[in-house]
Amino acid sequence: MKLEFKINNTSKALELLPNETLLNVLRNNDFTEVKCGCNEGECGSCTVLLDGKPVNSCQVLAMSVQEKEITTVKGIGTLYTPHLLQKTFVEAGADQCGFCSPGMVLASYSLLKENPKPTREEILVALDGNLCRCTGYVKIVDAVENTAKKLHSNNLVME
Amino acid sequence: MLILFRFSGICLLRTIHLCLPDAGGVVLRDKNFRKIVESINMLHQNLEWFFPHTPEEAVKLIAAQGVILHGGGTRILKTSPKSIKGLVDVGKLNLNYIHHSDKQISIGAASTYDDVIRYSTKTKKLSLLAQALSEAASTPLRNRITIGGSLKDFPIWSSLYAPLLALNAQIEIADKHDKVISLEEYLESGMIKTKHLIKRIIIDDDPHLVGGVKRFALIRFEYPLFTVAVALRAKKKIISEARIYITGVKGRHKHCKRAEHFLIEKELTNDVIHEAVKHFNPKFAADYKYSAEYKEHTSKVFFTDLLQDLKGKL
């Protein structure tokens, strides 16, 4: 069947089965920026924002989120027009193999939008559902901290 | 046999993941691959979804065989039995709220763990519950797991039950007739096993109650082996009421009445704490990692730590 979903500020009709997870539905409909890691809600590779909050899309049945706003990492910035947070991830060397990056970026985006000046501890809590296979956590946390500093020093708000 | 089948299914799924060129990125476009995954994913392909607008409608719908409630869906996806024929989504029942009135706090059953944590941070209320929930699962899962779903399922690793029992929580249930019962009665009467809809959780807003909760998990977001919760009320440092619960034990939960009775009318000194621990005797089952004795000993250490923490707060 085909149903309408709100993804990255656009309405899209997606092909799905009633028992499919949001992760499968997104990937089967070309949103391959959403990565599948453990498929058990442990690693956070499949993180998307649902009404602005990070969730594991592998632990969400797609049928239950038809009226919610879904944001994938391409919804905040693309390769050619990256978001400040994405640029800072690259500058800090926090992207590494890149598999966890979409989830890390979205979880960090959600945190900074709500709390523009997080402490290191708050960053760690916000990213507790995202595992980095390269174990490069220091650079990732640095990238979030650096983004917060840039926002503050330039009087910017997270958008 | 069923467990073996499921385990082998998960192993097969993992093996398939590893064999894919897109390191773990499962692209389900290949028809054969999709068939294999569907045979492992136990949720039925012809699953029917219902989106009722009232609790009464939802209760009628779940009366049918194989139809269950869907809150956040995390537990359904963990177990995903093929016997599920229909899911009744609670999203349109307006059960996602936290209200404060008449010295009581009502938490709608569709509120997520994160909703409770945010409410507690904002109002400084429900701190015992928020402490337990903020240590459960991970940030993205706490944004999905609902209070009602966790209460209905009561997995052995639940971080929710011990603090709610210590807070003497009540729940409102929509069945044939709506009723409010204590959480303890809900568990002991066996009602938890029946089909019903939990509408809300009611907790007294008691500023004089101090409490703490500790869960035993090796890493932060691992399922805890057990959770101990203590709530105490005191007048001039003398304990007038104590509520002590532990989950993860034999029979899932234990109301530690002996330790409670011991603490009444006493001041929480080091000697009293030392003696109270002797009255705290939860019984555990051994598992593949830990012996029952190890868990028992650890739970006593946690109980001691909790009472030590609370000593300064009374």
C-alpha cells in the first residue's frame, strides 16, 4: 500500500507493508541516508527525528507515525549545503567512517536546538543511544561543543 | 523450542546483515532477501491497524483475539509474535499528558519516559520516578517507550515498577467499567494478565516524601538485573512511613515489609541502616551470568547505599 508521510518538510507517498518498521520503509523508498546497524534499537545508526525528537527508526512501526514530522539527516543539510553542525563534524574529524554520523548529527542537532549551551555531560547523555564503531567519541563530543561555541559567538540559533 | 527457533532466526538475520556488501545497511529491495527477512520478522504481513478516538472504542477493539494495544511499539518489535493480528494505536486517545491537581499528579498512559523526565526537570516533582526513567534505555528509546506500555508488559528488567510501587501509585483502567486501583493490587490480583487499557497513573504529590532508586546494570543503558526503590517519610528525623520495593527478583517484584517495619519509628543512623539490611532479604534466581547469592549480596549493598543517601535528606 501507499501512504503519505511528512518527511524533511515535504509530503511523500511511501510504499509500505503494515508490519514494516520506519527504517525499512525509509530505506526502501530511497532515504538511504538512514542507516541500518543493529536493527534492535541499540546502536542509533537509524536515528531520525520524529517531531524534533530523536528515535530509533528500527524500533518504530511506520504505520504509527503517519501524522508526525519525520526528519532525516538530509533534512537539516545536504552534501552541497551542509548545516553548521555537519561542517563542524567534518572540521573536528568526527565523521570518520561515517556510518554512525547521520544518527550522531541528528541526535546532536536535537540537543543543540533545545539546549544551545550543553555541558560535556549533557552531550554524553544526549548521545547515549548512538554508538560509534570507530570509537571516536572524543572528536564527536568536541564537534558538538564546537558547534555550540560557534552558535554562541555568532549569536546564532540552531535552525 | 520456540526460544531456540527465535534465537536461530536472529542469528540468521545477523549473518545475512554481515554478508551484505553495504556493511549492515540492509536494503530490502531484493525479493528473495525480503522473503527471508519476512519469515524471521514475526509480525504478520497482513497486520491490521486501528486508530480509535476514544478509550471505549479501544477497549472494544482489543477484545478480539490477536488484537493488542500499540503505544510506542518498542516492546512489540522486541517480541513481535506472529499471533498478533491487529494493533490498536493509542495515539489519538489523548492519553499523552501530565496534569497536576488536588495534590495528585496524573500521568497519561501514552506519555513517554522522556515526557516524565522533562516534567520533573521543569517542576521538580516526580523526581524519584524521573531518576529511574532517566537511567533506563537510551535517549531515542526514552522518546518512544510509553508509561502505559511498560506497565502492561512488566518485563523483568523494568525500571518503572519499583519506583511506582514505592510511590504508592494508582492506575486508572478502562475495562468493561473504568476503575482506579493501586498498582500493587493490579499486580497481585493478576489483572495485569487480562486485556484492558491503562488510561493514567496517579501519584500523590507529597513534598515530604524522600526517596531513591538504584538499578544494577553493567553499563548505563543495559537492562538492569534488579531495581531497588525506597521512599521514606519522617517527622523530626524519625521515620513514620517506609515503602521499599525491589523488582527483578523471584516472582518479579517484592514488597520488603520486614525492612519497612524495622525502620518505622527509628532515626536513620549508621547502626539502624546496618540492622535494616539484615531485614532486607530478596530472593533471586541464578542466571547464566550471576548466581542468586551474588545478586542477593549486591542488592543488599545497593539498599545500604540508598539508605545512606537518604540519611542526609530526612
